[in-house]
Amino acid sequence: MQTDASIPAPASAQDVLARVQAVRTAAAVGIGLPGPQAPTTAQRLRARAGGGLAVVGDAAAKKWRSSRAPRSGSDGQLVYAVGDVHGRFDLLQTLLGNIAADAAGRPNLLIFSGDYIDRGPDSALVIERLIGLRRHLGASLFLLKGNHEAAFLRFLDSPSTGAAWIEHFGGGATLRSYGVASPEPGAPERAFVAARDELLGNMPASHLRFLQDLDLMIVLGDYAFVHAGVCVDASLAEQTEDDLLWARREFLAAERRCEKIIVHGHTWASDAPELLSHRIGLDTGAYETGVLTAVRIEGPQHRIVQALDATAEARRSNTRTAPDVPLIGLPLDYVNPAAGELAAMFSAPTVNRPKIPS
């Protein structure tokens, strides 16, 4: 547990806005951005019914866009899918540069698996960076919703969930990134209401719109991109938002393919991704391990692209530590018997299974 001395003092609202503006300025000159994409090609991917691309939208819409029976592989596209960022703005910047170098100017699709906030120090800057990236890349960028975004939005609607959000999801780091002091453990509900109100006062409106407009699933060729996983006993068309944001034990234990190869984040045990025949796990615990991971998908071929901080570089240089050795510090919701109760507290209030149109 952190001591009071180890927790950085909350920034002022003016400092938050100044830092956000700095990110906007950096984005305007293209720092760390993949090369510009051809917008007409990208727009056609979304618009044409024969493109082999389907998107499940946010919780309000939950509708599948037009698709047909997909082709094999990644539907002829060069795709980069990125794991959970969790407030590691520094690693996000580095990874974007690494992806740009790897793509070498080739048009590509960029898919983020959700969990942009909490635990790491710079949630506000991560969101601002992704907003700028979306302006630059347009329809070549897909942003999935994670369970941490769901928990954040639930806190905004119901501050009574604030204690659980802070304790189990690292929400205090998100508050501090917006210049808001995190209520102490055991604080009364009015303290969380005050923190919520201050947060809304400090947060740019574009950040709230960003969180409310995230996709739930991207289907492309042989792959389905989701945040957490899927219900293995249901078709992709029958997945609920809760399935896509909270799946863990049963999904991870399954050894068979669920219609598509599932590319997901949400669960990590080391700083190495999981590359299996039926799923690709991209979460490498960036906030804890200092490693943010992406997978390059081109047809049936996969290649890992990573960003490492100085601590991770030092750990990798120690040949006695294999990259698949489990690391300490796993989140409480991985092992807590009440994890199901946490999911119920922060999940969507209503369950609706989107259907693929015939």
C-alpha cells in the first residue's frame, strides 16, 4: 500500500488543462503518430456492406453495422491491436512511434482493446492523446470499451460506487490525473459526490464524449477484437456487454476456437503476451510491468511490437528472469472471490444481446 508521502499531490484544474493542451499541441505536429492513412479507403471499410468489417457500438446503440461472411486472415488489412494502457502515457507515446516505424508508411488499421484509465499516473493525458489520434486517423482507428471505462462511467452516475472503484480498480490515479484528490478509505458518500463533481468540472467535455462513444467489438476476417473475452457458450452475435467487458476464467480456460480468433486484453500474468491458436492476449500489465504490447496482424502472420520503460529494460537485461515468469502485484479483482459482485456493481444496468443482421 502506498504511503501518503508516495502519492503525488493532486494537480490544479489549471495544471490539468495545461497538460492536456500540451498533448494537443504535440499531436498537432504528429509526435508518435503512425503515418496518415488514406481516408477514402478507410471510410469505405466502414461504409461498404461487402467489406468484411463489423462493429458493435457503444452501450446505448449496441447495433451491428453491415457485414458479410468475412474472408480469411485479417481481411487483407495490416492491423495493429494494442493492449491495456492504464494511464501509461509514456509507454503509449513510445509504442505509437514503434508501430509507425514497423508499418513503414503502409496504410493500417489501429485497434485499442480498452482500459485506457486507472492505476497508471496519466489517464487524462492518455485519453487526450487518443482523441487526437482519432482526429488524425479517422475511420482507420477503432477504440474498444474496457471494464475500467465502464466502472468510471458508473462512478459518474453513482458516486456511491467510488470506494470500490478506487480500492479495486485504481480509480484514485484517474482522479489525481484530473487534479482531484482521492477520498480517503472509509470516507462518507458525500466525499465521493464532491470528488465526482470536481472531476466533472476539471474534465474536458471531449473526454466524457470519448468514454461514452467506445465500441464493444470489432470483427475483421478471422479475428474478433474485444476487451476481455467472450462467453464461450454463445455465438459472437449473442455476446452481451458484460461478456465482452468482464469475461475471464471460463474464457481463458477454454481451449477451442469461438468462431473467430479472439484478440483481447483485460488479464495479464507477466510482461509477455499470449499467442495461442484460438486467442491472443495483449494485456501485459503496463502499469505494473512497464511493458505495453501490440500485435501486428497481417493475414495469418503475427508479430509483437512492444514499448518498455527503463525498469522493464533492466529486467529484460537480466537473463535469469524469463519473460514468462509471473510478476507480483496482480489486481485484486483477478483473485478476489467477490470479483463477480464487482462486475455486477459496475456493469451495464440492462443486458442486451446484439444481433448480426441477416
